[in-house]
Amino acid sequence: MTEKTDHFTVHHDGVTIPVSRGGRGRLLVLCPGLLTTQADLRELTELLRRDHDVVTFDFRGHGLSSAAERYSFEAFLGDLVAVMAELVRLGMSSAPVLVGHSLGADLIVHYAAEYPGAAAELVLIDGANPVPDPFIGEADLPEFRAMAEDLRHEAERAEGTPRQVLLTAQDILDLNLEVDVVRSAILDRYRKIDRPISMIMSTRMAGDSGEGRAPWRNRNWRAGIERLVRERPHVSTSWLDAGHGLVVTHAPDIARIIRSTQGPAGQATSEVHETDPMLTIGELASYAGVTVRAVRHYHAKGLLPEPERDHSGYRRYGAGAVIELIRIRTLAAAGVPLARVRELLEADEEEFAAAVEDIDKRLRAEIRERQRHRERIARLAAGDNLALPPEVVAFLDHLRKLGVDARIVQVERDGWIPLAAHSPERVPQWVARKREQIADPRLIDFHLTLGRAFDEADDVRLVELADKLADYLTQTADEQGEDYVDDVDIEPPFAKLMDTLAFDSTPPARRLIELLRQRGWTGWTKLERTVGR
């Protein structure tokens, strides 16, 4: 059976406010929020009327109310006061339950504080929140200005209907800024209220996004309620997994909570209705200090259970997931391989200590290896360090200081690279012999003359070089033995490879070897006296 609904108007401050009343039971006044009308609250109103005599109305500039010259917190509070006064005039026999959404919640807190005994109890829906920090800082103004413009454009589509809103974008922005100021002092208002207070709050007041300021705003919203409950422990709190428009999207849940929070004597109960899990993946990541990508990675690795999607298509997480994620993050940041994180999470105290000791030992070994890598990288500042031992690099530097042509030094360097790789244990011995030989002025002169021969096309300089080198080799071999001249004990195929490398990079070397052969010596890498000399 449909209950009769009465309609009447309140004239106040130059505006006309339409009021509707219907239902049965205790009197309940439903105060809408900013940009919300009676038409928007229709489902919630009908649900509440099953147990209450519900009064609804439109604020100035909203729904079927007329426009006004000013739109401010004080002006809207005046609208509420006028509606309440009219109810008294019409014979309201007892104080009603005051229910307010968003701005409406702030208004009924101020009303109850200014008019003690005028309310039996308060139900505050996603508003009147003593948030620790203002929602709109200087840096947020462009975002909120754009949001106000979007809301204004959206409202234009409802003009001429019961859902119309006549406020400008600037009016909307100014009211949001004013509400920030109001909420900074609202705890003082709560202290003046001696009636039961129930809060019905959204977990996603600022939306689902894990980017930008939304996660911070959602945390700030929850922190405000925690602050209120510390100050006023008698306040009961219900959290719904919803956004700020919960009066529209979650009307049945709100109606159920309002019914359940009223005890037999009309007193609010201490029951807390909290939908668990309630956090989006972005909020979870923000609370734990990681990225959304990291959360998904831990899901993929099997470290963090991945919840099923809810009816709205989102995955929701509880407080336990935050704790588990922080533990995973802490272990990973300490250098624990992800493959062992699950093992440590499930280990007892003794197993954990043993695993940590083992991981620490591995990390120390890695640190030593990385230190060696750093030392090698530091030696790469000069190109010679890339594939050569330090003693060879020092020998090449010595050749440069003697003035040996850079092309000769390069040929020498290229020869040392495969030689050092082939027989690294003999490099110190070979370098020492090379240093001893290069100290001979005749060999220094040979190297300097060979550099000049690179730039000459005729054979005269090479013949001169072949004579000098053959005389030096013969005299040295006679005085100190042929082993002193040829101490590079390597296999013939490898020696041939080294010779080819020299010939390819230094064309005059091939002609010089031919001239040396005519003078009793053969080879380049491995010098040998020919038979009969």
C-alpha cells in the first residue's frame, strides 16, 4: 500500500523551497548534499519511508526550488533552519532523526549544535568529516575549477526538470572551498552535540584512481573519521565500498544501516558495518608504498593472493593485504630474491634466521663480485684496459712516452690481446723481457724509424730497417742466446694467426719480414734464425 505524500512550500530569504513528507514511523528529515535534489534521492526516500515519516526538500537553486542571489554555507543552513521551523509550526510533536549527505551532513551538525534538543539523533552520510588536511590546496585549484565546470555542464542537461541545479561553476568551486574551512573547525560543533551520531562513509570518496591526488584524498577522508572517533568514541561508523554518490548507488545499503543503527529506544548502536575487502588496487599500492605494477607483479609471482572481482568489476583488498604487501616489499627491498620471499613469509623464527643468514652470505659474495666489477670498469677509462692486464697497459704507455708512432702502439696492443688471453700466466715474464729489450737505443730507433716508414711509399726506409733489425737480432742472439731473442713459446698455428693480425693492420710489416728472411731471420711474432746463418 502506497503511503500518502504531502507537499508544501517554505518561503525564506527570497527563495521558495519545496518540501515533501510521507511514510510512517519516526520523523526523519533527509537533508540533500550540494548538487543533489529530492529527485536524485527518490530511491533512498522510498526505502526510508517504510519505517519513517520522511521529510525531504530542495535547497535554493536545486530541483524545484527557486534561484537565489547568494549560495553560501550560511545561506543553505538558513534553508534548513526554515524547513525545521515550518515543521514545528505544523505541529511536529517530537525531535526528528536528521540525515544529511555531503554538504547536508555538515549542515545538520551545525544545526544540531546551534539548536540543542532539536534532533533526536544524527546520521551523517559521507560528510561533516574533520579531515586533517584541506582537500583543496593551491595546487589543486585548477583541477577543482575544471571539475566545477564539468559539473555545471552536466547540470545544464537537467535544466527545467526536478533534477536541475542553477548554481554556476564559480558558485560550486566557492562552496567547496568554504566547506574545507567549515570542516577545519567542525570538531567544535561535535562537542556541543549530546545526541547519538552515526556515520555512513564511502571508501572511495575521491574515486578509484591510483594516480594523482585521489589515493591521498581517500586516505585523508578515512583519517578524518579516525580522528573524529578518537575524539568522540560514541560515534558509530559504517563504511561502504562506494564513491561519494553512495546515496544514489547504494541506497538499499544506506537504508538498511539507518534501520539497524536505531535501537529500541531510538538510540544509535555501536555496530560497525564495514564491507571487507574495501581497497582498490591503487589504494592498496599507495598504503603499502609500492606501485600498482609491483602489486600485479607480486600477484603473478604467487606472493600476494589475487582477489576475485566484485559485482562492479574491481578487485578489492582488505587490511590484511596491506600488511602482507608491506612485508613482501620489505623483504624484497632488503635484497631477498622473490623466489625466496614466500619461504620467509611462512617460516618460523628459527627457519627465518637461518634463511636470512644464508641470504646475507650470498649478498656479501655478490657485493665482493660487484666491487671487482667496479674496479674493472674504473680501469676502462683508457681503452687499453678493456682486454689487457695492467702490466701490458703500462708497457704500452711506456712506448707512447718514448714517442713511438700511435699506429705501432696499436699493432703492439692488438697483438697482446690474443696473447694475454692464450697464456695469461706468462704475460708478466714476456712484458719484463720486452721492457728490457726496449731499453736498448737500437730497438728504440727501430720503432721510431718504423713509424716514419708507414708514410713512405718507397722501399729504401724498409731496407734500412731490415738491416738494422737483422744486425740487432744477430748480435743479441750471439751474445745472449737465441732464446733471448725468441722467448715466446707458442704453437706455430697461433703464431701464424698473430702474424696475420700484424700484416693486416700494418702492410709494411709483410715486406719487412721478406727483407728479414733475406738477412737470415724469419717470423714476426716468433722470430727464428734461418738455417745456415
